[in-house]
Amino acid sequence: MMSGAEDRPLRAGGLNQGGATMMCNVGGVERPIRIVLGVLFLAVGALADLPPIGAGIMMIVGAVALVTGAIGFCPAWKLFGINTCAPKPSMKQ
């Protein structure tokens, strides 16, 4: 399902365009959970009969969860020093 994104740096702004380097800090089981919850929160925010502020909050939380799960990087996790990505396999044999 994942193509090894956990073991390479992510670049803001696309490939070879410069920008800040983001190391993967969301991985393993957390990544698909964030994606599913993001879609769920977006759907609830859009379709449920919530007051406008509630719908807006649900959609913002859903969008953040979906994006951080999709790109594998969470700024809050970096701030708190949390990393759920699998460590790189050792090159030694």
C-alpha cells in the first residue's frame, strides 16, 4: 500500500524546486487511520445537520487529518518530537 515514503525525505514545493525538507513522521498504522478519519470528518462536516461553526470545525479537522495522512508529515508531531515512521533498515548485514 505504501511505496517506501517512510524512508525518504519529503520536499515542500515538489521535486528539485527547493523549499523546506520534511522528514516523514507519520507512518505505520497511524497513516491510514488519519486518512479514513479525515474523509469521515469531511463527510460529517459537509452532510450532517450541524451549525455552521460545527461544520466548519469538522471540515478543518478532517482536511488536516487527510492531508497529514496523505503526505506522511505532521507539523505538530515534529514540534513534540513524535515520530511513528518505521526506522530505516540497517545497511549492515
